[in-house]
Amino acid sequence: MCGIVAYVGHQEAYPIILKGLKRLEYRGYDSSGVALLDGDLNLYKKQGKVAELESFLDGQSLKASIGIGHTRWATHGEPSDRNAHPHLSASGRLAMIHNGIIENYAALKKDLSSRGYVFKSDTDTEVLLNFIDDILINNDCSLEEAVRIALKRVVGAYVIVLLDKENPDTLIAARKGSPLVIGIGENEHFLASDASPIVEYTRQVVYINDYELAIIKGDELILKNLGNEVITPFVQQLDLELAAIEKGGYDHFMLKEIHEQPQTIFDCLRGRLDMAKGEIVMAGVQQHIDQLMHANRIIIIACGTSWHAGLVAEYIIEELCRIPVEVEYASEFRYRNPIVNKGDVIFAISQSGETADTLVAIEKAKEQGALIFGVLNVVGSSIARISHAGAYTHAGPEIGVASTKAFTAQLVVLTMIALKIAKEKKSIPQERFIHLMAELNEVPGNVERILSDTSKIHKIALKHAAASSFLFLGRGYNFPVALEGALKLKEISYIHAEGYPAAEMKHGPIALVDDLLPVLFVATKDAYHEKVVSNMQEINARKGRLIAVVTEGDNTVEALTTDLIPVPETDELIAPILNVIPLQLLSYYIGVARGLDVDRPRNLAKSVTVE
Ligand code: F6R
């Protein structure tokens, strides 16, 4: 949520910052801006996507070898030029970018206003900046000290980066709760919210921790804590290929990421599914196997698409491991004084590993003595760092704002974890364990088959692209798939969509059904199949426009609709991984048909680091 980039060194800062902002645009894109320091401190800001800023600055002389840039997802104040970052302090000395939220900004603002400060924007960022400026003016101290004093009084989450007219070769950065990576080049440093703007310049990076402050010149990086003690930076080698963050010939990142799924699922299974030995190798699970096997309860905490993966996992874990599972929205869990006991295990599912609600919710559960097990995609992310153990999904960087490949990788990892616990617990027969392993092993090939010809899904998408509302229905393992299908369509096409358990639709949503409403059933062969077909009959009787994801070769519902999307046959427990692929494609094609920016849908951001 909000992307920040900064540069100090011997190159032109602006092109590096601009390119970085384009890479980070998935984090927010309602406005963007840069500040460049070359004797004068110049700020350029524009409402809209980074391309707006770029064309606004086209042809201008933007010489500077130090600068900061920001792409925003609005929290305080509407998207506009004046609310865009960077902000300039009242004294004109400092410029600052910020990712996060300053919760006590109103009190700080009141105090500053009473002493004559006038604010040009509605942001909490400008308040923090002037608070720092004020400390600087009223105390005989360095900027570094002023930042330290200010941050001790600030409540909230932040990464901030400051440019100082009086120290034109130095950037000051600090973090609490939002991510910051520093790339170390030859007499130059690159700062960013993630490594994607850095990878083409250097592979040497330092991930800044909470409550750390960095003083950065071209040839020097000093790291301190808020107590002013120097910390030795832990320099890591970046494991990220440039190709992973480029579109590679696809029109959109979302389409690329959908098509990457055979590979990402394979990567997720690789080294874990030992078919020869009939074993699942997962060090994080093995390490805590006793606690997992004997858990009183597994509480799954997540948001959005990751929450849907958690719902599928609830069905799988209860079925295979016979352990009670509860799936919680992180944002609800964190505020409702939840009951967590020592024997409980928390699964935190998160693609980004930075989602603020999930992070705080698991911190709370950790304090209450639960084991925290992360199912995460981003190595070294904040949630990874506070989890006791976990398993990575290895889906690679997901840049399209709507989650696709991360979801299927989450399902694969969660299924393997459930299988491993079930095997140790002997809660399923060995033959079923082997059968499910074999079915998992087939998933990359089966996904490949679905993706090898998407023309039918495209045709169905075009037929329904003008709909104003959509219903997604499924039962059992496919109920969360229906929820995910509805979420994806909402995000990408702005069509109102709801997901429901198929039978539950009789208790209300059926009132919506008429001859204009597309109703998509996830109706692959499983224990509920006959019941789902009955539900389809009920919709058909009311002239709803039926679409169905069905098992290849199943002609049970041919009489009800021609809008059939066949997927390869698999065990019902594995089916969600295959069944969601056509729903991702359907949303994608409908979004494109409606002329929308599917990679950057309005109002959304990839990494939700505010609550
Ligand atoms: C939907 C989507 C979001 C995220 C949610 C949680 O396509 O991407 O619903 O799933 O914001 O994000 P993570 O998984 O990063 O915690």
C-alpha cells in the first residue's frame, strides 16, 4: 500500500525513481510524485497513474543525483495533486514520502496548528513531516535526532524517507510496520518498498527492521535503532530474476500470472512431494509436528483471497486430520478479544506477508501463547519474521493486483500440510494418502490442460461481459471457490458479484434471479454433485443464465446450459485448485472486454499495509 522509491549516488535520480515507481504501482496508483534535490528542492506531483506524472514531466530538465518518489493509495485525503507525496515542510527545508498511517496525527496536527502551522494537504504525512520540522527548528539537533524524537511520539505504521536541503547528499529513512529494502550499489544506494525497483542495479540488499533508522549517502549506509545505537546491516543476496517482474509478452501481469500456474504449482510441489518414498517433506511442519497433530484447534487468519484459501483448508484439514478449524477474518479477530489457548495453532495465510490486519492479529495470538505457522509467498516478509515456523508458497512475485497464482499455491501448500499431519496422525488410510499425493502431482499438468485452450472461456466471458450482477455458487470444497470467483469478478470488472453456498441461495439470493442474471455453478463431480444439479434446476426454472464449471466428460447438465467449462477430473479435495482457473480467466476476459485496467483496478492496492 503506497510504493516508495529513493536514490542517492552518481547517476541521474529521476529515471531510476520513475522506473521504480512503475514497478511499485501495484501498491497504489491514485497519484504519484517525485522530489529532486540539486541545490533547489523541487517537487512534482500528479493525480492519477505514474504515466500521468511521466507525461507531465516529459521534456523538463530534472537533473539531480538524489531524490525520492512515491505512488499513493489514498488514506487521509482524496486522490489529488495536493495530497500526493512527496510533501514539503513548512520551512521548505525537508521533503518526505511515507507509506503507512499515523494514527495520532489529529492530535499532532491540532498542536502544530495552534502554533501557526498551516497545512496544504489533508494527509497524515504532512503532519508528521511538520512535526519533525518543528522539532528541528526548536531544538539544536540534527535531522536524524529530530526524526528519532518524532518517531518516539508517533503511533502507527510507517516507512518514511526524507530529503534535506541542508544535507544534500543524505537520505534519512525509518521503518515501523511497512516494508523497506535498501540496495547497495557502487557508491550509490537504492531504497524501495520491495526489491523490484532495485534488482536491475544490484543484488546486495538490506531489509530494514521495525524501529530502525537509516542514514544513507552514496558511499555510506549507517543503520541505527531509535535509541541511537549503531546496528550492523545484514546484507543479503537478492534471489529475484528481472523476468519475474516483467510482462514477458503478455498483455497484462494478471494473464501472465494465470498462465504461470503450471510452473508455480510445480515449484511449490518440488522437493516436497516425494512420490518414490510416499512422503511429504516440509521442514517447517516436521519441526512442530507434535504440536500440529495434537492441536486443540487450528485457527486460520487471513484476508481476502488468502481467507478463501483458508476456507478451503478448513474443509481439507477437518476431513483429513480431524482437527477443528476456525477461519477468521484478521480484521475481525484482532479487535474482538479472541479466545486463544496454548494448544491452539494459528495458520497465517498471506501472499504479501505484510497485510496489516493479519500481522497484528497474529501478534496478538502469539502473545496469548499460540504457535504461529505462516503460509506465505514473500520470503523475509514481516509475517514471516514473526511466525514461529511456516511454509513458503514459492509462487514468485505477484504483480497483478488481483491474486491468482498465489491463491493456487496457497491451496497446494495447505493441502500438503494437511496430508502430512494426517499421515503422522494416521487419521486417513495410507491408500488415500498415496492417492491424494498422486492427484496433487497431476495438478501442474491438469492446469496446463485448462490453459492450453481458453477460447471457450473467452467466448462465455464476452457473452456475459455486459451483465450488471453475477452469482457464483458451489458446495463443499467448491463453496470457497465460488467466493473467490465472485471476488475476482468484482475486482477486475466492477460487476457486482456474490458467492454463496449453492443450497443457501434458496434462503434469499434466489430473489435476484431473472433472465438477465448470470449464475455460475462450480459443479464438478463430488459428493454433492447431485444436490448441485438440483440447485441448477432451481435456477433454470427461474430463467437464470447458467454457466457451469464441470468435470470433463460429465454431460449431466448439458440440457440446462451450453455455457459449460470442462476441467480435468481429480479428487474432490484437490478440485478447487483446478476449478478456480476458469474463474480467474473469466474475470480477466470480462475486465478486458469492459476496457478496464485489470492489473490495477480502481481503489485497490496489492499490499494492504493499513488497517
Ligand atoms: C484479491 C486480493 C486480496 C488479498 C488480501 C490479502 O485478489 O489479492 O483480497 O488476498 O488483501 O492479501 P495478502 O494475501 O497479501 O495478505
